[in-house]
Amino acid sequence: RGRSPPCPTTASARWGLPTGAASQVRAHAAPRRAGLTPRCSPPRRLLGGCQRLAQTGLSLRGRDLMGVCWGAPQILPVLPAFLLFHKREEQVPELCLWLCFQSPEGSYDLNSNDPDPMPHPDEENGNHHGTRCAGEIAAVPNNSFCTVGVAYGSRIAGIRVLDGPLTDSMEAIAFNKHYQINDIYSCSWGPDDDGKTVDGPHQLGKAALQHGVIAGRRGFGSIFVVASGNGGQHSDNCNYDGYANSIYTVTIGAVDEMGSMPFYAEECASMLAVTFSGGDKMMRSIVTTDWDLQKGTGCTEGHTGTSAAAPLAAGMIALMLQVRPCLTWRDVQHIIVFTATKYEDRHAKWDTNQAGFSHSHQHGFGLLNAWRLVNAAKIWESVPYLASYVSPALKEGRSIPLLPQELEATWNVSSADLQLSGMRTLEHVAVTVTITHPRRGNLEIRLFCPSGMMSLIGTTRSMDSDPNGFADWTFSTVRCWGEEAQGTYRLVIRDTGDESLRPGTLKQWQLTLYGSSWSPAEMKERQRLLEEAMSGRYLDSNFSLPCPPGLEIPEEQHYTVTANTLKTLLLLGCFAVFWTFYYMLEVCLTRNNVGFDLSCSGSTACRWYPHGGKHRALENGLEMEAVPLYREKEAEEGEVECEQLQPAQEDGGEEGSWTPTHPKAPPSSRAAGCHEAAPAAAGYLGREAAAELLSEGREHQAC
């Protein structure tokens, strides 16, 4: 999600990360002392940019901007470089000096099913997106080259998954790959942002996200950071992106150097926060590591989009985990909500909820501040367990009227409903709807929490003409964070179309609440403690909260269904189908074209007819299985030789029939098989007819 907007799509219907290297961070970097003033000399090329940004942009956040641009003052030693580059022998030594520290044990190539995530070069020179994102997080300092990562001592890993056909199982494995080694998954990719797509993780992908937050990182939960999307110019909304819409992800948007919403940025009710990225052509973009197949410069000043914003957030979360490794995935989300900075933007509309948190659909809870995040993480005590409530499926079957009218559906959540889970305050609120409508983009969907806080969870989209509506699509919002869960929730749907289309119908909807047992008073007390910690005194002191070691959870071994595996299975399937068809065709042709009708009388002559069809029983109509006549001699005595077939001349013979004549066998002798010498095609007899058949008063010759 970081190319110059609009982002081109890839063949796999994913855009922005053609390398498929969804950058991952293992948190090992953080300040050892208060403040983010770097001890190393930052690269001259970047230093001026940071200073100008602090002066001409948001000067009141100069200290935080230094942290974002320069990274932490002191970090832990780690391994040599991680490369998302073509393996050319003359390049590797140079690149190892400046890119970032590698975590080979955390990397994997799901496209080729091997541990090396190195992408393949392409003629379009597009396999650089993962390298750019990785450099923002972990580019090394002290080399006077290009840039310094936010968490420049962190270990970076690459999961190559989008550089080829993508299946649901591959995506699920990517989300859980080495999840006891990798702590943070930075995903600068997503569905097409074309203003008409509604897509997200499928069944296995959803299960993998849930499994990651439960079992990942020794039970504290993997941190999934996702970019909100670059479909702003198409009036797209990240609530139509199932990755950004998930409660298990940290959804990050972008602002330009002036703190304004860029033209490409999307808005949604599920966005947690924003970080810096590029804007229009007159504004600067992110400086980071790069690779150009033709130039080989290894540096770019043009990284932009929400793909550039998400890695900055991942790097800051890495700093949080360094000072407190036992932060859970929900702790990280809470700290972001508590510490994000609200700022003035003429395009943003800020609303303050009942708990005192300000949120806008454009910027989430505000701009991420590295200083505030690290100080809050230092003193943070884990939130209570996750509580949830799911309403019954509310079947409506009501038509959606045109504006100015609207459809309203309500559901009341009582204290008795929440008693079992113990939920008091909200975190995420999700609504799953099934709506039919001839033009999906005409619908506007809003959700009101009991406090009256409104979330625009579904916006109108002029390019979305899908006639199928929404089938069990889940919208989510964080705008009611910290509010009381008890009360009446209202779902309001508007149709902005005209009378030329048939009205849509709300089939059913379901409300899901996620929160904790925290009371509003406890929420206020936590806010007070965090503001007290912003002085930095806890970082300067030896203050330390106990941190449990976590659980020993073995990593599951998954078999990756790669493109080569799919091709092999397809070839085997085609071969099996061809062989089955060939065998059935051979059997049918043999039975229909070569089979003969058999009729034997009491005489020594047997007559058979080349008319096809089933054999008839000798007298009683018994249907018999056909067996071929073979040229073989009886081992028994009394062998009977068949003479050459002659056209039947005696009465009772049908035209075209053949009558073999042979000596009459003695009654005591065993009936011998009749062997044809002249005709090319052998006749078939019933298996029962191949044996001696006797009935009272009549003798039949088996042929």
C-alpha cells in the first residue's frame, strides 16, 4: 500500500506489496533512558528533512518526530542484514552494511515453500515494496546512508506470500508463521481499493488471526498492524476492508507532513490511529531503503501511502514491547487509544465519547507519539480478560426506504445480558448484516451506541454497483471505546438512490460487543496514571513492574499448499478423469459393438447374432454376465472342434446369422467350448452358459 497513489493491483488481487514480504518485527529495540534524542549521528540526508518537518510542519511535536525519524537512542546488538533483494553477488556485501538486521529463523517463502524469502526481480522493477517497509522499521544507524529505522535494533523477518497465486490456507499460514519468534506482523497490503470491493480474510485467514492473538508470542498475542488503504480518491472506506475491520488488528491511517489527511487516505470507524506518510507532489514523502534493478541506489525519498504509515506504527510498538515484553495484544490497543494525540485538521471531525476519548473517522484516536507510547508501556498493568456479548440473529425482513426516510433497528442490552461475561465497558463493537440491494453503493449505514456516539460504519460509494448487497458482512467500530456496554444500540440504514431501483431489504443483523470488566471509574484512573508518567521519570528510574514469562506454546507445523502443489494435484486429477473416461468408453464400446445375442436350441447348432444388446437366457430369461470366448483347449477329454462358420441355410435361421456345425458330442462327455477361427471379433457368452446347463428332457450345447 505504498506506491504512489493510486496503487496498482497485482495479479493476485492484492496491491502494494508485490514482493509478498509482509515485514515482521521482533521487538528488541527501545530507549535505555528517557527521551528520544539519538546518540548516534543520523544520516545527513535524513536529518535535514526531520528538522524541516519539525519546523514547517507540526513543530509542537518536534521531540516525537525525532523519535519517528531517528529511532531509539540505544538498542541491542542483533544479527546481520535482512535482504529483500535479488541475489547478485556484487550487491550483497554493500547492502549488508546499511539495510537492517535479519531474523532468518522468523522468515519463510510460502510461494516457493522454502526458508529464503528473497523475491524474484521483475522487469517492472516492482519488487521493492517489502524492502521499503522493512527499512522504515529496522534500517541500521551510524553509516551516513539513507535512513535510520524507528526500531533500528529490531530483528526483521520476511514472509513471502504475495509473489504468486494466493490461497486462503497460504494467507492463514503467513499470519501464524513462526509466531513464537515474530512478535509484530506489519502488513502493508490488502484488498483492492477501487471503491467497489468488499473483501477480507476468508475462513482460514480469520481463524489464523484469532489463533495468533490467543497463542502467538508465548500467549501474549501476536500484534497485527495493517494499513487502512489508499482508496480515498475513489471514496473508499476501510470498513469494507476485512483486515482493517478486524478486532484483532491495529488499523493505521496516514497524514502528510502538515498533519492533514492525504488525498489517497481512507476513513473508517475502525481506525485506531495515524502516522506520517507522503502527501501530494509538493510535499515530501518517507525516506527509506530501496532497491532499483537498473540503478541500484538502495535508497528512496518517495515512499508514500498508508503502506509507509503502518511500518512506522510497527516500529513504535516494537519500542513498547522492549520496555515491557509482556504487553498483550489488547494492552497495545489500549495504550494506543490512551496516548494518541488529537490535533486540528480542517478536514477532520472530532467527536468525544462518554469515556473522554476523542476519535475521528479520518484520524482514529490521533497521531501516534513514540514518547507517549513508551512511557505508558513502562508502567502499564495488563487489562482484564476479554469479555464479549453476542445478540441473537435479529431477523428483520424490512424494506429500506429512500431518503429522507431511513430504516432503524434497535436492540437493548440489559445488565442481565452482560452478567455472565462480566462486561462493563466497551472496546470494539461489531455489527454483522445481511442486506439485499440492487446497487450496494447507495447504502449508508450508521451505528449508535447507548451514549449516542455515532459511527459511520458503511459509507456510500459511487463506483460500487454490486447488485448482491451484503452477505453476513461484519462492520466494526472503536468510537465507543471505554463507554458503558449496557443500553440500547441503534442501527440506521439510508438509501441514497432513486426510485428507478427496487428497494433494498434488511434481512437480518447481529450485534457483538467486545470489552472488559473495567468500570468507567477504573478507566478514568488509568488515564490519570498515564498522564502522570508522561514526564519520563519512570524511564529514568529503576521502576519495573513484574512481567510473567509467558507460556511455552509449540509452533504448529503446517503444510503449505503452494502453486506447484496445486499444479501437481490438477495434473493428477486430469489424468484420473481421462483414464476413467477411457475405461468407461472401452467397456461401453466393447459391450455394444462386439457383443452377440446367443440362442441355443436342442440341436447341436448354436446361433449368435451380431446385433448388439444383452444376452438372453437359454429358456427362462435369466440375464447373464458376458465373458469372452478365448482360443484355448479344454484340459478335459472329449474336445470338440468347431468348424468354420457358414451362412445359416436351415429353416429358423435369421438373415445374417451364422451357424457353426460340428459333431455332436456324446452325452457323457463334458460340453466343450466352441472356438471361432474365421471372424475377427470374438463372441461373448454368459458366464452361466460357459458351464454345462441341464434341464429336464433338453440338452443345451454351450458355445
